[in-house]
Amino acid sequence: MRAAGDLFNRGENDLACEQVKQAQNLAEQPGAAVDQALRQQLDTYRAACEPF
């Protein structure tokens, strides 16, 4: 998520959205330990990438 944030800040949105997709896939894996703050950040970034 940190890498995606850095990419968004540099204006490289396509690359950032790829990072968000990867993070989303990891977060959805069974047994993934994702805290609420990270999930909220992921949701915010994902919304910036719509349509996904």
C-alpha cells in the first residue's frame, strides 16, 4: 500500500492501480491478517482506480 501511495503522489496512477489490485488480491486470501486501517486505505485507493 505504501508503494501505491507513492505512485499516486507521483501521478503514476496506472502503476498505482496495479499495486492496489495486487494488495486487494492478497487481502482477500484466506487467513490474510488485514487491520481496519489498512482495509480503509485499500478501499480509498481502490475507489480512486474505478472502474477497476
